[in-house]
Amino acid sequence: MALVVQKYGGTSVGDLERIKNVARRALAARARGDQVVLVVSAMSGETNRLLKLVSGLTERPNEREQDVVVATGEQVSIGLVAIAIEALGGKAQSFMGHQVRIQTDSTYSKARILSVDARPIFDVLKKGAIAVVAGFQGVDQHGNTTTLGRGGSDTTGVAIAAALGATCEIYTDVDGVYTTDPNVCPQARKLDRISYEEMLELASLGAKVLQLRSVEIAMKYKVPLWVKSSFTDDPGTLVTQEDTSMEDIVVSGIALDRNDARVSIRNVPDRPGVAATLFGALDEKAISVDLIVQNTPTNGATDLTFTVGKADLVKAGDVIAKVGKQLGAGAVETDSDVAKVSIVGVGMRNHSGVAARMFRTLSAQGVNILAISTSEIRVSCLIAAKHSEAAVRALHSEFGLDAKPSNASKAKAPRGTVGSAHQAGKSGRARK
Ligand code: ADP
Ligand code: ASP
Ligand code: MG
């Protein structure tokens, strides 16, 4: 008898037929003898609708109250899923985040899970029922409702699986993890397996199929993590530990992040401590910064450009305008029509010229690069949003990731057999 956490995303519970489908799938697993915990998201579009209600009132909402509003989407789903299971003759009990003490810190809208109390879930399972837990929401030490950031139900699913010692299956609208977003690049190939490390990079770079924090928790607690379709019986992709077999694949995946926005501040005084002051102020507001470019100073001043998540843009603009003024800097400019395209692969560690090849490919597409950042196993470029999809397709093809033509005609996304292509290479400095 297996203990399994099945997480269903927004599209998988998007209407009543789909909710019944989830109920049937959960009951089928139960009938096979598994103990089943469901974690469900809000119905598709619901979280956006709730956020829009909030932004219809103000650009700068009280973050505690915003979480109170957006956490409601998942409450509706868990109730409906539990009712659907019972309507089909099964037993189910729903749980809000606070009812299984999904304890988080108090960083509203992107809280981090600190602990989970699995006991109420075990009690329900012992009675032969299915536990249905709300994704995305938690409770802080003062009893305030918090939410975990967009895509946060993945993290709820994995955190509960870690607490129960269960396997976690993420059911979504694609049948696994692909070399790139199959909805952007029709040539994308499904991966049978991918290492936690590579999935971590892809998730941090915008491959929203898994929320970054969910991969971090899965890796830390060695939770076997599957990504599967809620509409087919495809085995999906296993996210797991690296093994020794490895092919010398330079780039194994491409990510596109449309959630970035650019902030530039002109005429920043060129003296020690300025960057520390600016970025320290952003950190105080829990605003994460990604790409940073500082121009060569002229006449004792320089321009500074960096990216933040779109959701943080107004806040970041406010902080930078205020601190910039104190520092005697010039105008602040923001731009949300940008996207970050990244290539990822452990093979980059022992191949040179990868970054140059990426830049050449983008230039052949007439794409201007606004900012660049690299790590040992990735290169990221900030570009205008309008070029993003063409850029991904060109890079996918340039780095040999396209599905073979014979397969490509068969299905939107044919199955790949590239498990061994996703293992770690020799360590050492990248020669990009
Ligand atoms: P859910 O609502 O089920 O949580 P999401 O929309 O959050 O689903 O995540 C699934 C989506 O992730 C897919 O529809 C796909 O467009 C996108 N995606 C981005 N990168 C990848 C990738 N490398 N492999 C698979 N899907 C990806
Ligand atoms: N409902 C939340 C969102 O739309 C959480 C999730 O779906 O994972 O981001
Ligand atoms: Mg998601």
C-alpha cells in the first residue's frame, strides 16, 4: 500500500467535469489500495480574478489583507473536490492550510513553509478517507493567513509529502517536464527523468511547471517527485537524484520567464556603499533582485539596471526612487515588457563557447540583449518581451533539442528518452 500525495493544478480543477475527473482519479488510486492525499489549487483563473479585485481598489494593497482575499480560491476547490468524491461514493475530508498547521513565516504573498502537522491527515487516512488539502495557503505564528507565491500549491504538495514520507505526484495540463515550455515551442521533448539540480535551475528561471520552492523541498527531503498529466495515463517525468550515467549534453533545457520587470536608475554616484544601500533597501522589503548591470562610470556617476519580479515592480520602484533621492541619484525608469530567456545544462561546465553561441543565435533573430547573467550551468539574457517566443524556438533548435521530425509529426510533444542526458557532469569552472 503506497502513500501518495496527488497535487492538482488550476486547469485540472477548472470546472465541475474536471473536478469529477480528479475525484475519479483519486478514488481509482484508493481502489488500488493506496492512501491518498489530494492538494488542490484554485480553479483556473480564480487567483488572477481575486488579485484583479484587489488591484481594482489600489496598486499598493495591505499585503495581509491581499492574502486573506487570494487564499479563498483554494477553499472553494477543496470543498468541491471533497463533495465530488463523496458524490461518487467515496469518503473525503477537506482541510484549510491552518487545519493541518502549514506554518509559514510572515512574508505575505510569498511566505515560506516552516513546518506541517501531518497528524490530522493521518487520522483521516486511517479511517479510509481521502484527505483534501488546500494548496497555496498557510498560517503564520500569529494565526494570520499567508500565501506561498504563484504556483505555491506545488510547494504545499511536496511539503505535505515530505511530512508524511509519501511520494508526490504533480498533476497538470502537460504530461511531464519538457526541454522547454511545450506551449511555446512545439518541438519541445518530454523528459522521462530530470535531476533535482537541473529542475531547480529551470524552475528558478521561469519554467512554471514546478514552483522553485517545491523542488528545493523535494531535493532536501528526497521526496520522489513526479510530474504527470491529469488528462492522460502517461507515466510523466520523475524528478530525482542524479545518477552516474551521463551524456555530454551541453544544454538540456531552455526556460522563459515573463515575470521579470526591469528597473533602471540613472546617474548613481560611483562610490563605495551605494549598491549596498540600494539593494539592502530592496532586501528589507523582501524584494528579490535577479540580473544586475552597472555601466562604466562617467564623471563620477553610473547607470544601474536590475530585474525584479513583476509583482514587486511598484514596490521596487518606490523603494529605489526614495533611496535614490537620498543618494543624489537621477531618474528611475521601469519596464515590464521584458522577458528572460535562459539555457541550462550541466554539460556547460566542460564546454566553451556556449554563451557566444547563444548571443549569435539571438542576434541572428534581430534580438537585442538588455542584460546578461551566468552561473556554472546556465546563461540568461534579458530581452524585449515581444521577441521571447521566437528566441526560445531558435535556441531550442540551435542547441539540438528539437524533437526528431519523425516523432514531431506524431504528437504535440513526443516522449523523450533522455534520462541519462540529465545527469551531472564533472565539476569545475564553466568555460562559457
Ligand atoms: P498548474 O495550474 O497545473 O499548476 P502551471 O500552469 O502552473 O500548471 O504549469 C504548467 C505549465 O508550465 C504548462 O502548461 C507549460 O506551459 C508550463 N511550462 C513551462 N516550462 C515547462 C517545461 N519545461 N515543461 C513543461 N511545462 C512547462
Ligand atoms: N492558485 C495559486 C496560483 O494561481 C497557487 C497555484 O495554483 O499553485 O498561483
Ligand atoms: Mg502551477
